[in-house]
Amino acid sequence: MTAWAYILRCSDGTLYTGWTNDLEKRLAAHNKGTASKYTRGRRPIELVWKESFETKEEAMSREAFIKSLTRAEKMMILNNG
């Protein structure tokens, strides 16, 4: 099983960080408005970064780390890959 940590850019320019086991399904849910209360009112969303992991625990840990960063630090992740 592959797990993913990801960052989305919302239509208002904000960033959203999450994790999932099924990236395509999760992105579709975000754009449909059913995945997150935060992104529901900020559609459409755009996937701007993703990283794969072997376990959901690793993906969740990476998500938590990214969420603790400032916007400037998150932008550095986006700019570096």
C-alpha cells in the first residue's frame, strides 16, 4: 500500500496539507467539496506537491510536520520539489 502526504493550493491562494491512501480519489473528493470543510469553500483546488510513503503512519507524520511549518517554509518545499 502506498500512502501520500500532499499539499493543495486553494482558489484563494491558501495551502492545505493532508494525507491519503488514494490520491486520485481524495483529490476528486476535495474538488467535489466532500473531503474537507476547509477546502469545500475554496474550490477548485490544485495539487502542488506530493510525497509517497510505505505506511500511513509515515504519511501522517510528514503531514503533521508540514502543518507545523510557516507558509514561507511550505513554499520552500514547493519550490524544491
